Amino acid sequence: MDQKNEQKAPLRIKDLAELKRCIRPGTELVATSHSKHPALVGLVRVVTEVQTNAYYSCLLYTSDAAD
């Protein structure tokens, strides 16, 4: 069974505690809405490092890059 070929179901994170439980290195985060910065919607970030009080991520690609 090849894990890369499997489709992962997206999670709907409701609060900070749930985010802390779910986040792991390699997790992809996608902004689906943002009330103050609409330019951030569609950005895909990949978590690179997780600490107890923070996580670090890098930009994977944007939805505009596919054009």
C-alpha cells in the first residue's frame, strides 16, 4: 500500500486545541477564508517543524501559480 497515492480527507479545524492535536511535520495547511486578508485565501503551506508553542511552515504554492 503506497501512502503517497492515497487521498487524505481534509480536516475542519474548529479551535486552537484541535489544531495543536492534529498538526505534524508534512501537514499541508490551506487558507479557505480570511476576513481581513483575502489575498491569503488559497495559499498552501507545509509544516516543517512543530514545537509545543509554535509551528514553522513554508509556502508550497499558490492557487494563482497553476495558471
